[in-house]
Amino acid sequence: MKIFEIRDALHKELAHQMKMTADRLTAGTAGDFAGYKQLVGRLAGHRDGIAAVDAVFHKLLTDEEA
């Protein structure tokens, strides 16, 4: 089903962005505490993005079934 392919593509891209941000964080590229906080915030944002995608797709699927 196409809707699952879209959801999976969004998850994949957000997971890729999370990995890139986590790699930067663990490599020590933050530079200072402000940079560290920014990277940690980006990770939280990506995680929130995945949750939002799941919530929207759950709503779409449950509305279709009703």
C-alpha cells in the first residue's frame, strides 16, 4: 500500500538525519556547550518528527477505517 511506503520513506529520512546529527555529536564537532545543546535539540526534534509522522499516519488510517 502506498501510504506505508510514504511513512517508511519519512521514517528513513528522519533516521538518517538523526544518525548524521548523532555522528556529529559523538565526533565532538559541537565546539562548545551551546553547540552541544543545539545538536541535542536537533536529535529531540527528529525524534518528535518521527512521533508526529506516526500520529498523522495513525489518524489517516483510523479515519479511513471509520
